[in-house]
Amino acid sequence: MRVPRGILSISVRIRDRRYTIRFMPSRAMNKDWGRCYFPPGRHPLIEIRRSLTGRNMIDTITHEVLHACQPDMSEHGVEETAGAIARALYAAGCRMTRNLNTKEKS
């Protein structure tokens, strides 16, 4: 998959694999807020809609990372667990520190 210019991505280790998390424009995500490609293949990938804000962003990242960590967990279990974690993190003051919809100056 070719990555459009200006797409922010980060790299994280999940279950002894190096995953790329890409923050994608809405047009590339259709109606999805996030996607975890599993099985991970050669280049494990998670995509997140970059226009999400606040608790929705925290919830979606948590949700997709849970899919990568616990691929056998039911969708209901992932939704319930990610929601609880996102609410706790948000209540504790966790927030995004950069706006993913604007280009940062290098």
C-alpha cells in the first residue's frame, strides 16, 4: 500500500512485533475510525482516522492496539475494554499533544 504524502506514522512494539500506526485522512478510511490488519504479515499495520479528537482518538487507538495484543478477544470484549481504558485515561487527563490535521513545521 502506497502511503500518501504527509501521513503521520509512529512505530510501536506489540507482542514482539514492530507495528506501524498510521494516522490517515478521512477519505482513505471510508466510515472506519480504525483498522488493525491481522494477521500482521511482514509489515504489521494499524490505521487510525486522524480527524478524531479527544476521547474518540484515545478509544480508537486503544481499540486497535487491543486487536493486535489479543487477536482472539471478541469484538464486544475489545469494545468494552477499550472504552473502559479510554474513559480512565481521559479522566486522568491524557490528551493528544499535536493536531494531526495540520502540517507541522520541521
